[in-house]
Amino acid sequence: MYRITKEFQFSASHQLSSLPETHQCARLHGHNYIVVVELSSTDLDEYGFVRDYGDLSELKAYIDAELDHRHLNDVFGHNKVTSEFLAKTLYDWAKARWPEVTAVRISETPKTWAEYSP
């Protein structure tokens, strides 16, 4: 199996207001998110790629236009915008475009990661 990844970054705020008032994430706060999209294939294309990294610029354009420097609760219309939710949402977005997508990982901090892969 061949596997490639590409990393993207964006900054945004969110608030998990359904948490207890005493939980730090119940307050409005922001993160410098890191998104890693993973693509896998048993075969390479005619150029020797799983997928050309340049093709993934469409994901960067989406992140920049829709997520970067936004309040994610407003973007998604609810208050459960967790890293897990973002991983699944970005996985679905990417998988609809590139069948080789096998996982998306999201980091909110240098020590925390969430991943979605079916």
C-alpha cells in the first residue's frame, strides 16, 4: 500500500457551550489547527503518484475560504465543533473529490490529535 499525506493549517475560534460552565472549552477560544489528509492506493498512476500533491490545493482553497479566521460555530451552525467533528467533515469533503482519501487528522494543540478514517 502506498500512502501520502499533506498538511494544511488554519486559525479559527469555537466554543463548546454544551460543556459544563467550568470546563475551559466552554469559553470562547481559538486554535491554530493543523489538518493532515492521508491518501492511499495499492497502485500508482501513470506518473508514479498516489495522487499529485498539486491536486490537493483545492482543499487549501476550501480551508482558506470557509474556515480560516472564522468562528466555527457560525460556519457549521452548532456548538459541537470539536476536532473529531472537523476530521469527519473534512474527510467527507475530501473523499467526495479524491477516492484515495483514507483519513483526516486534526490537531488543536501540539499535543492533541483527532482522526477520522472509516
